[in-house]
Amino acid sequence: MPPFVPPIDRRKKGPVSPEYEDSGLFKGGVIQVQLALVPVFGTTSRGDCTARGFNADRKEVSVVFAGRRRPHFQALYTQLRYMYAQAQQRDLERKVAVRDVNSIQLPVQCEGSWRAISETDAEGQVHQHLQFMAARWAFQAHDGQTLKYGTAPLLPKPGEPGQARSDKPPRPYFGPVSPARGQGSVS
């Protein structure tokens, strides 16, 4: 049995500039999308907040509120929790079964970047899903006000360090996977 080798923590130590943070979060550029978020929450290994959502094709996505945008997530969290409590209360008053949490949806206009995530389960099956890294978002509160949160991404200007290479073609979200990928080869 090989000896235990602790994992390498490649995260930058100390304070991180907003430009450096955003260059890692929004590598593929920034777009605007309409998502329907539901009151299902989680966190990533880095402590970022996540919420379940659905895109226009009704595919499930994980929306990530990372870095300096984490504190801005509180208002969205509160609104979704309020909607969940209202739905539960109505169902109890009508004496019907509590509705599925995925039916409680809040339309949110988001600005950010897509990421395709591939995970392998215990049986060796590869599961692929989408993450949306949110930079800014807006939604209507229960009182009708439009609330806007987040901060515009600060991406490096062309020619500056940290700029994504423009000579490489963009990678497809879920293209064919090379059998050699993950076996020490470089793609």
C-alpha cells in the first residue's frame, strides 16, 4: 500500500485582486442568460454559494456565486426561502401534498460565464452538467421591485498577463472525450 500523500493546495495564499479572481472565474467570456432558480442551495469546496437552476432548455444547472460576490447572494437566498415558505403555507391551507421544490421558480436575469463539469461516479460512469458562474444578477422581489446584485467582472485587457489565449479555439461544452484524457496525457 502506498504511503498517504496529502493533496496539494494550489489556491493562492493571501488577498486576491478582483482582476485576478475574475480572470479565473470568467475564462470563457461573459454572457447574459435568463435562468429560473429554485430554493435548493449548497456550497462548493472553496466555500462559494450555489443554487439550483434551470436554463431555457429546462436543463438543470448549478449557479455559483463565487468570491467577492458571496455576500450579494443573501438577498437572492432570502427571496427564494420566502417563496418556499409561501408555497408550503398555501399547500397546508389547501390541505394538499407539498409541491415539488423544483416547481418553485424565480426568474433571474444573470450575467456570467458557463462551465461544463464532468464527474465520475463510483461505478466509473461519467456525468456531465453545467455550472453558471454568476457575476451580476437581477430579479423581482415579492413586492415588485427589481433588485440588482453582484459586480461587473474585471477582466484583463488584451495583451495584459492573465488574458486568455485567443489562438486556441473554444472548447465545446460536451464534445467527444478523449480516452487518454485523465491518464497523464496533455490535450
